[in-house]
Amino acid sequence: MHRVEPSAPLLDVAALRTEFPILHRTVHGGKPLVYLDNAATTQKPNVVIDTIADFYRNHNANAHRAGHVLGSEVTTMFESARRRVAESIGASAEEIVFTRGTTESLNLLAATMSGRFERGHRRNIVISEMEHHANIVPWQMVRDRTGAEIRVIPVDDHGLLDMQVAEQIIDDSTAIVSIVHVSNTLGTANDVHRLSAMAHGVGAEFIVDAAQSISGMNIDVNEIGCDALVFSAHKVYGPMGIGVAFIRGRLMESLPPYQGGGSMITSVTFDKTTYAEGPLRFEAGTPNIEGAIGLAAALSWRDSLDMSSVIAHKHALTLSLTSGLASREGIRLHGTHQGHSGIVSFSVDGVHSQDLGLMLDAHGVAVRTGHHCTMPLTARFSTSGSVRVSAAVYTSTDEVDFFFSALDRALTVLR
Amino acid sequence: MQSTKTISELTDEIGAMLEALPDWEERFGAIMAMGKELAPYPEEFRREDFIVKGCQSQVWLYPQLADGRIHFSADSDALIVKGLVALVVRIMQDRTPQEILAAPKDIAERLGLVQHLSQNRSSGLASMLKQIRLYAVAFSMRTSS
């Protein structure tokens, strides 16, 4: 977790909000929208929306194919988007594969790394109890195909990984350690530096799921020391349907292609096909070009903010949420280490999370209810799922206050 | 007990009643009140086989055929959804399988719940209506053979 700097300049949230048109709409006949489902997807600033519209208004062509002027403009835009993404996480452009999102990135890694279990002595993959289904199911598919073993680092009552167990189960027979950076359910930030050292200490490869961390902290793949890192654009103010798999050069070279098709080849005959080198080898077919340049615009927007101010603002919001919930009768927080993630999950004694979610929505407050695609984890804390409130950089303290008044009103009706 | 009104009439009547309420808090209040009037669900049928798939909360729906009409027992662990299943049961209770199969396909829309609930797959309203239709199909085959 990053340090919260008490001296960080205050974020001008009111000014930020003017950049997000959707934050000014109303719902249910005139109620202001209070959007607190940012862990599901963040809203998009004008600069991202305008970049995508400009692409279709003025540039649209296919990349890497055409010799005409639009084609070369678009190829330049697409490849400079790749450089922008690389720069944003301290990688080089040749290590950035564009995918449909975190889920596809993890599927790509699982599918192309599965050969590791067909030979050699490394027989297991280590994940954790707080993984999103996207970092569980692709590995189960590998297990079912190859007989590999999945080992799980447990979570304690505070919502922290049991690092002692991690030390024991990451061993000489481990091929891959794949762990979430910030839990989408608990808001816990895991110690990826320590996990990276553990993995590399036994010669295993280390993958980080940065879906929830990319918007709220600076990510540097060299500082973390990971071999791969994945995230989605839509959780960092960018468009949907585009994401990233950073794959370190030496790992990428060892991987077979993922899907076959156009773009990923250098030559094709009916007898033999030669595959392209580098990220293009994993990008069969026409890519999501407007998505890639929209993502680059989103990351530039993120990078224009002072990250220490973002962290201080989200830390203050997280504290208001956790302390406000803890002070109310019958409310149980799930985990105690939300940090500056903005993510807070809770359940209320005798009240179903779905009822609470619907009642909050009746007041214009958007939250997530259910199991948050982390069924094994949610089941550990509550039987009827949980309510998750998730703040973003543009969330105001007024919105948190409004959430609490809507919550109190909903609980009066439901209890 | 079966209403003297048709499925279509009852749907429109409940839809109009919900529509007349000033906001969703009131509508949810009215829906939850319907849930409270639901007859207790027989514990012996609180089984996996009678869970309606596709709802975020647990919904049980148990059909019984008597004198050519289907009588439903229903329950849910969430209050609003329990109200919704009660509402659907009130419309469909003690009808013949043929009546249910001939019912309009846009019941959710006519209840005025489209915007808020029926498109939200977590509410399970569409799944409940589909399950009732499936039971009607099964019973219609039994009554005609």
C-alpha cells in the first residue's frame, strides 16, 4: 500500500466532477445520481469520450494493414497508445498486449502458460482466497486439462492474506503465483513486493491482477518485480472492452500464440505459418483500436492528477465510510484493511443485501450487492452476500453523507 | 384463491396501483407488504429442486395441481423479492395450466416494473414468470394425457 501523505495538496473534487458529464444526470424522476459502484466500472471524463468520437469522426481505418493515409495515421495512434500504456506502468511497449480486459488477459496467460504443467517438476499454481473468479476459473481450466494443482492462500478475519501459509505453500514445485493487488470485495491491498520475492525465491513466475489498483495508485512493474500484470481500461476511467496484459519480455518469448488469425503472423502457407514476434503475436484479428487510444487518454488523464492527492482524498472517503458504518448498530464490516482503496463491503444483521441495494437505488444511490464475483470469499463473511460501496477520485464527501442518510432511511423501512 | 379477474386484468390493476405510488420507496413498501401476506411456505419443499434459478436471493416456488388448477407456494429470503414472488403468485394462483400458458408475455412490463426490476436480472422476476410457465407446460401435458 502507498503511504498517505498528510501534506498532499487537496484535490479539487468539484472541478474534477465537471469533467464527467454523467455525474450530472438524475435518476428515478429527478433524484441526483450518487454513483458508488466504481469498483464495477468508473465513469468516463470528457477527454476519453471526445478521443473516441474523434477517432470515428476523423481517422477510422484498420491498423497494421493499409498503406493509405488513414491507415498509417491509425497505426501510429494505436502504437503510440501502446507506448503511453507502457510508460504509465514503467514497462516497454513491446511488453504490452492489448486484450478485451482483465478477464481475457488472465485467460491468455493461463492458456499460454499451461505448457509448464505438461513437462518438468513444477506442478502447482498458487492463488488466494480473495481472488476474483477471473483469477480462479482460468487456472481451474488449466488444472482440468493438465492435472496441475491449485493452492490457495487463505484470508483471515481482518481480510488479510495469511502470509505464513503463503511461505509454506509457495515452494520448489510452484510454477505460477497469481495474486490480486487490491481486493475488489474487501479493499485490502496485498503486499505484492513480498509475494513477488516469495515467488521468485523458488523460481516461480509472478502475476499481478491490478484491476482495482490501477486507478488509485502508481503502478511500476519493475518496482513490483512481477512477470505479468493485468488490468481493464474501464476501471481506470477508460472505455469498456479493452484491457492490458503486461508480459515481461523473456516470459513473452517463451509463450506460444493464443488465438490464430490476421495480424499475429508474418507468413502463412497451407503447410506452415510463421508467427509474429512481440505483442502482435497475441493480438489476432482487428484490435479494439478506439479502445486502445481511449485507454491511453484515460491513463494520461489519471497521470495528470497528483497521485498523493488522489490517495489522500480516497483515504479520507474510505475512513468516513468505515467509521460511519462501524458506528451503526448491527452492521458488520467485511475486513478491516480498506486503506485508501475506496472499497468497503458490509452486511447488516437480519437484512438481505439485495433489499438494501434496491432501497438505496430507490434514493438514487448506486451500490453493488451480492457476491461480487468472489463467491468463495463472500461466503466466508456472509451468507446473503454483501453490500459494496466503492468510491472514485470524483466521489465527494457530500455523496458519502447522502449515502448514509439513504442507508438510515432504508434500514428503518427494512428492519 | 383464484381471483375472479383474468390474469390480464389483475396484472393491469396491480400495475396501476404501483404506478400511482409517488416513488420507489413507497412501491417497495407496497411490494413488501404483499410478501408479508404470503401463506407460510411448507418446510418439506424448501429444497434445491424448488429454487428458482437466476435470482440473486433464494426464491422457492412449489406448484401443486388440484382439480385441474395450479396452486403455488412461494418464499424468499429477501423481503422485496418475497413481495415480488407474492405478487406474481397472486396473479397466477389457482389458474388452469391453459390459462397460464395463454397469459400475456409482457406481464413484467405491464406491472410497470420494467425500468427498475425486470431488466435487473438479480431481481429474478423474469425467472419466476418463466418458471411458472414451465410448470404450466408440465402440468398441461399431464392433464391432457
